[in-house]
Amino acid sequence: MPRGSSDDFLEEPHIHDVDEIIAFVGTNPDDPWNLDSEIGLWLDDELHVINRSSLVFIPRGLKHCPIRFKRIGRPLWFMTLSPMSMYMRKAVEEPLTVRPSSEQKYSKYIVSEMKKSGLPQPPQNLPPHVPKTTRILYIDNEVVEGAFYMECVWFGKGVEGGGSPPHIHDFNEVLGFLGSDPNNPRELNGEVELWINDERYVLTKSCMVFIPMEVKHCPLILKKVDKPILHFSTGPVSEYKIRG
């Protein structure tokens, strides 16, 4: 989303037959949790103000939206993710009301920090030329009951960084690689080498990669990162697991 401010609403109140995650991610790699924006999001009849990078879990059947971008100080990423083959929704024809803050119960669905434990730690004492990996947001069933997993990380500037070794999953997965230049968002401004089975792909454009279950993928090698890259991964499971 570009800079600016608006009192216009985005999306009408609606529900889905499946779970959904709505992501608001800031683009300052030096302060990735600072959204530098103010966004109003309705969950049922609760108005929540989001001003930090956040993943919002929407359980199936929960009325949500509209979204109001009150202020955007720095461009941000806005994404919706859901394990459905085609985006479908059902509009809810009800008056827009706001429940008192003292009665709100859905703030538990808004995750604005990294998971504290249970995740492998990144390598330490890497050479200064290697892109730094900064994990910023993570959600799964342990963080929010019922949620499917999603993780967001920053790849900093540098060359010849390594990522995950080859592995497979028992579920479908989507990998995202997004460039951080708001004036040219489709350019990755880097080269990411990704292996799928025994095929090598060099990614130079902002993209999403679908990995079917049981398909071997990785290693992931950051050949060069000229401008920071946002990377996310997600899949329709309550807990992220791999098989070597």
C-alpha cells in the first residue's frame, strides 16, 4: 500500500467457509515491527486499531471487515492468505456497529510479535557480507488456537547466504519473495536460488511459489540481496514440520 491517508472503507463485512490470515507488514528492515501506519479492522462488531506489523487470524465463519487505512506513513505489505482453491466469500448485510472496548474478545487473534520458543535458531557469527535473516512474525496453533501456520522474515542486504536444507512436507506450502522497492514492487532487487526436486530456479522478480506436498524443495540460497527482501511461508497445517 502506498503512502497517504483515507477515510474510505476497503472491503464489505463478509464471512468465509475456511480460515484466513490477513497480514499487515511494515517495510522498514531496521524496525520491522513499526508499521508507521494506522489501520482500523473490524472483527465482528469490534473495531481494532493496528499500528504494528501483524498477522490476524480469521476463523471460518467470523464476520470481518471493513478495513480502513486511516494513515500510511511508509509503504506496507497487505496480504490475505487462506487454504481455498478459489477466493470466495459471503457478504453480511448488517449495520456496521462498534462494540465497547471493554467487551472485546477478538484481540487474541492479532499477532504482532515473533513466536518466543520452539523454533530452530538461525546460525550465529556469520560473515558480514552474508544477508542477515530477521524473523518478525509467526503464527500457528500454539500461538493462536485453531490457526494455520505462517512465518514472515526479512532477508537483509548481502551476498551468498544459505537457507533451509532440502526437505519435504506432508502438506502443500506457499513461499513468497517480495521486493521492498515501492516504486518498482515487482523487482526483487536480488537473486534467490531455489531448488525444487532437482531443478534449479533463480528468482529475480517478486513472486509466490507453490510447493505441493511430498515435493522436495530447497536449498534456498541468497545469491545476492541488493535491497531487503520480505519472505513468507505458509501452509494449511497447525504446526510446521519437515522431513529430510
